[in-house]
Amino acid sequence: MVVRHEKRSRKLRGSRRMGWGLQKQHRNRGKRGGRQIGMDKEKFSWTVKYAMNWYGKRGFVNPTTKVENAVSLRNVIQMILSGKLSPETEKNEKVYDLIKSGYDKLLGGGSPPFPIVVKTKKITEKAKRAIEEKGGKVILS
């Protein structure tokens, strides 16, 4: 398995010096002493009194994951039969566009009672096989 390394800047968040050692280092100001810039040393009493949680790591933030809005083939057939999903005409075919309906992926489960043409971003093998067995077609975009 591939080892997932954490980015160094994320790992050092909440630490006082971000891995640069002395407090004066890596500031682009030279070694000119305390100028009341940070809250680490010069205003530490204020920090202790009013902002006790100023430093340190607390909790975590999950890396963002893209959530796919998926729908099963059974639900698509129910939407077609109830009239909630209306077809568009492309090249003399009735195409059911799942992308415009807000779905990213078509899942297997159920089989269509009639041939349908479906337009979607992603599809499982089971759903594709079920549609093509009935004489339908899948358009990936």
C-alpha cells in the first residue's frame, strides 16, 4: 500500500516556529530584537489572560472529498414511469440526462423493462450491462 504523507506545513500548524528553530529566524527582517510583533514573547501575558487557546493543535480538518450523487437504475426507471424524469430528443432518440437531474453516477440494481438511452458521467458495469441487454445505450460525458 502507498504511504500517505502529510504535507509538512499542515503537520506543523499550531507549532510556534514552524520548524525554523529560533524565533527570529525566517522572518525577512534580520536579527533586530523584539518589536512587539508577535504574541509569542512580547505580549505573552495578554495571550495567557485573554487568548488561552491561541497556540497548539486542537481537533483536525478532514481532507475534502468529492461526494458523488449516485442513483440506482431501479430509481431511474421509477422516475421515468412517474414522469419525474423527462427525456430530451437528440438525433431522433429519447435521451434521459441524469447530469441535468443532479446525478453523477448510475448504479446497478434493477433492470429496465424497455430500452432506454441514458446520459451520465459515471456508471457501474452492472448497470451498463442491464441497459445494453434490453437494447438500450449509455452515453458517457
